[in-house]
Amino acid sequence: MSRYIPITESQQKEMLQELGLETVDQLFEDIPDNVKLNRKLDIPAALDEHELLKHMRCLSIKNKNLNDYICFLGAGSYDHYVPSTVWNLLSRQEFFTSYTPYQPEISQGTLQGIFEYQTMICELTGMDVSNASVYDGATAVAEAAIMACTVARRKNILIARSLNPETKEILYTYGHFRGYNINEIGYKDGQIDVEDLESKLNEDVAAVIIQTPNFFGIIEELDEISELTHKNKSLFIVSADPISLGLLKPPGEYGADIVVGEGQSLGNYPNFGGPYLGFFAATKALMRKMPGRIVGETTDSSGKRGFVLTLQAREQHIRREKATSNICSNQSLNAMAAAIYLTTLGKKGIREVAMLCLQKSHYAMNQLISTGLFKPAFNAPFFKEFVVRSSIPVSDINKALLDKKNYWRL
């Protein structure tokens, strides 16, 4: 029996006999012939395991990988060093093969791990409560927008033009099918144009959404934005880089109502673009409106410390019309990686990583400017990414970088 095909010919024959049929084709008689392909699929013939592994290795050699190249792509996906502790622990079968912890009595390890993740996200963001994650940073922003509109009972959203373009696309998609009106706030020298924000705030605005550091890598000034937003009785949503929070004042201390972001940089590799995790934290007042799930701490009948899923507002658990979101899964394995990463680094470690990002990005900027071939696009403070204007076509720069390969050498 093939290890990849779970049914043998004898099993197939037995199944057909049980159903009173002679051929597999009879199972699909209800499908009209004119919509059937009626030919074999135009794909290569099957390979045995040895040939298949060899074929896949040949294909993988064609890829540009981060073991051979230094990655300057950024824009929400970062090649941070991941301590070996993270994936050595994460690959234990208790974590790696665990399913949704519906039965707390046999899922205490997973539940405690997620609880610790939530706790550390709250400490990083300065918020009261965190869920046990959503798909990625972009959908976390979209879920925050939906939550804000539900709470405020308004349908207008103001977003920073300096938000990650992919995040904006998802926001517009979510907003279109929910009837939300999304308007963009401009920027000056890379930062939010506060005058433009003030002119667009009105009684119909449910939330103001900004990103810091923003897509240009620039750190936003949150005090005035927060004050104007709350004066308008709108919710203030901040999408933040979690690594930056090892160094910068957390959004919660600026009065943010919801803090979200992409958690990939916390112990997760770029992974060709996924899977990632979106972290989602909010104030206590908004706790019951949060999407996803929350793990809570409790005591059992013997008075011992225990953990359970609580405040489950997903449509799997309550009436669909009462659900806060149709998010029916979470990135718990990725969240567990984030928890192990943050535990391994500790407060001093995460600060050191943030400081290295800050120092090395400024060093890179200064080195580029000193060549005379580049000029800074903005003069505002930045964290680990920055924008420059080049006198050389970008396509030529990219080709040179790929040709050079930039191998790390000891």
C-alpha cells in the first residue's frame, strides 16, 4: 500500500459493495457529463519517494534563500535571529501536534503557554487584555476596525496613508462588504499630517488607525493623535512592530484603545510569507467585543491553579449573529513560538534586539548617504527601516545585490 494513498484496491472494492455500486464513476453520476473534464490531468506521472525527494531538492536549489543572502526586503517580514531554544521546544509533540484546546483537563500545557503569550503581549503593548491570536498583522488591523465600528456604532474609518499597503488592501476589502467608508490621512515628512486628521474627524468616524513605526519605518508622535481621536469620541487603533516596543513607550500609555500588529518577528521565520500571527490587545472595557479566543486563569475544584478558554465570542461557540468575528482558528503554534522567544530573551534581551535594530539601521543609512548616491526621503526619526532616494535605478541595485549574494563570512 502506498504511504500517501490511504485506500487500497481491495478497500475500494469493499466500499463499493457496501454502497451497492460497481465503479467509482457511479458515485459521480449526478454531475453532468458536459462539465466533467473527461480526460486525464495534464500533470507529470507519479514518482517514487527517492525520485520525488531528488526532484524537490533540484527545485529548491533555484530559490534564493536567507541562509545565502542578506535580506533587505522588510515591509512587515523580518529575518531576525531565532534562538535554537524556540524551535527545539516548539517541535515537541505536545505543542507541534496539539489541536484546539477544547478540553482543558487534557490541555493545560497548551493553555498555559497561550496564557503566558497573552500576558507578555499585554506587557509589551501596555494594554489590559490580549487574545490568543489571529491570522496575521493585516487581518488583526481589519478585525480591530470591525470591532471599533461595532462598539462606536459608526461606519467611517480614518486610516494613515503610511499604513502598510497590504494592510490597506485588506481593510478596503473588509470595509467594502460591510459598507464601511474608509478615508486616508495624509503625511508630512513621513509622519501623520495632524491638520489633515483634524479636518477629517467628525461624529461619523468610528476609529483612527495608524501604524508606528509606519511603512516608511518612521516613528509616529502618538500624543496629539490620541487626544484628537478621543476628543471626537472615536477609538484609537495602533498597529505596532512588537520589537520596537522593547525600546519605545507602549501605545497603551498614549491612550490607545486597541493595539495590533504582525508577530512574525517574535521567534518566527519569514517562511516564504507565512504562516504568521497577528497579535491583538485592547482595554478592559473592550474585552467582551474582541474577536478570537482568550485563555483565562482559574482554580479547579481542588483549589489548584488551572487554565481555560474564556469569553469565547467566536461563531463556533455562540449564536452566529451574536459572534464578534468569523475568525474560526488561531495561530497558536506561532503564538507559542512568540511566547518562547520572549521568555528566552526576557526584558533585557528584547530591549537589546530593539537597540541593535535602531543602531544598525542608522549605521546603514549613514553609510548609504556618505556615498553621495543616496539622499534621505524624510527627516523624521526612524526605527529599523528607512526610505532613501537613489540616483541609480532600483532595478540595477537589486540586480547587483542578487549577483553579489552577500554571503555572511566568518
